[in-house]
Amino acid sequence: LDMQQFISEMPKAELHVHLEGTLEPELSFALATKNNIPLEYKTPEQLVAAYDFHDLPSFLKIYYAGMNVLINESDFYQLTWDYLVKAASENIVYAELFFDPQAHTSRGVSFETIITGIHKAQLDAEQKLGINSQLIMCFLRELSAESAMEHLKLAMPYLPWLVGVGLDSNERDNPPTKFAEVFAKARALDLKLTMHCDVNQLNTLNHIEQCLDEIQVDRIDHGVNALQDPVLLEKIKQKKLGLTVCPISNRFVVQSLTSAEIRQMLEHNILVTINSDDPAYFRAYLNENFIELQKEGQFSAQDIVTMVENSFKVAWLKDSEINQYL
Ligand code: ADE
Ligand code: ZN
């Protein structure tokens, strides 16, 4: 069995991908020219050469600088459309997409511009490419809870376009409980809840515990460190929570695809899923994440199938919709 072909051809779901993290250098240059925004580099190749990530802050700096080229509705449309084209080419049939509205409203882009561009691309991709997707609004955790709440209010006219809310960006000193009120309100609005607990962050076990006990999330993004605490691991198992792990993203922080940890999760019957996180920056989309992970961890075809099935099982779809994919 050719594992690379097996992985590439399998219908898959992606549950942890930041739309702004799918901004390819070529689109970045095209939009910079169109919008008259100066770039620090002369060519897309030079830009990629400057991608030097070794921890979360060093990544976030380049990630936020990159998205300054996104100004108009058509820019958000193009970003989303290009990702969905790429995803469909990788046989992704369903995707849940994160976006970071605060990173754009803070630059004077209106919430309506952002979400309308994204939504129109989702509709077109469903019709023309047959790929289904849903949208998750993330809050930037280094900003205030008040700003998060304001953005939840900005989203009120668009609630049917959102499936859930998430929490991302700089985790240090920004625990889940900082956003308890915002997430309680989101839950009351029938939105699903997830939060990043990135690999090897300070107080990560406390953050995972808060996600489980106080916020009562429906999934955890990353969450790899839960393996270090049997109590947390058991809770994740009992609640049947999905963990959206991103192997190549993890490599920038821990120099491994965390294949040993992923294997342990499978052995514990944890609903671990494989995802790309910020594929344009990490230079690897979903198939490449699976292929590299399989090589590092020597996973069997059955292991791959289990991880792909897990992502449909923990997707934020109705049971009847999930059963169409399984
Ligand atoms: N925003 C985009 N990618 C992220 C990541 N990997 N961790 C935290 N915040 C992010
Ligand atoms: Zn992420």
C-alpha cells in the first residue's frame, strides 16, 4: 500500500485551520500591489525565506504582519476561495474555518466586509467545488474580554453564518477564564465553543483544566499536553472531546511532529484529529501533515482511517450529516 496515495485520496475533514494562516505569499504580493501596501520583501520567495518560527510569539509576529494586505471584501473572498480550492484538491470534503476579526477591525476593516467576503466564498465553494465548510470566529486572547464581547455583538446579525467561537493568539498570561463571560454568552446563543491550548505553553495544564471545568468547551485545539495529567485525560475521554492536533505546527515549537503523543492518544481512545493550522506559513497543507506524521510515527493505514473518522465524529455537524461522511 502506497501510504502517500492512500492519504491523499481519502475524503477528509479539516477542523483547525486559520483562514489568515492560509494566505500564500503570491496572494499576499498580489493584494499588496492592488491595495498599495508596502511589503518588506521584494519577492514571495524572499518573504518565505524570512519565515523563522521557533515559538508562538515569533510566529504570531509574522502572521499579523502578513494579514495587513487584506482590506476589501474581495480580498477576504479570494483568501477563503483559494484555501477551499486547495482543500478540495486534497480531497477535503468538509472544513471548519477559523478567522480573527479583531486583527482586521483594529486596522479599520469593518466586520461586515470580513465576514461577507468569507461567507460568499464558502457558498461558491459548496456549489462549484462540492466542499462544505462552516465558520468559527476566534477571539485574540491578548486583547481584553470587553473587545471579545464587542465582537460577539458585532457578529449578532450574522449568527447563522457562524457555527462556533474559538480563542487563539498569545496564550501567555491569557487563561481561558479571562473569557468566561464571553463564552457563556456564546453558548447561550447556541454557538459551539473551542479554545487553543497550544503545545508546551506556560500553565498549559491549568488552561486545559479551565477549558474542561469552567468554560465547558466542545473541543480543544491542540491540547497535546493533556497526556501529562491522567485526570485531564480521563475527562477528555469521558466527555468524548475532540483534540485538533497540528503536527507540522507543533514541530516549530517542540522539534517533533508529536507522533509519540498522537500514538498515545490513539491508545487511550482519545478522539485525536490531524490538522494544518496555518498551512501557508508552515508550508504544509493537510495531506502533508498526515504524510509526514505517518512517516515519523510509522502509523498504520488503520491508524490513519481512525484519525480521519475522528475528525468527522467531532465535527460540528448534525448526526445525520456526519453519517453521510462515515
Ligand atoms: N493564530 C493562528 N495560528 C495560531 C496558533 N497556532 N496558535 C495560536 N494562535 C494562532
Ligand atoms: Zn491554531
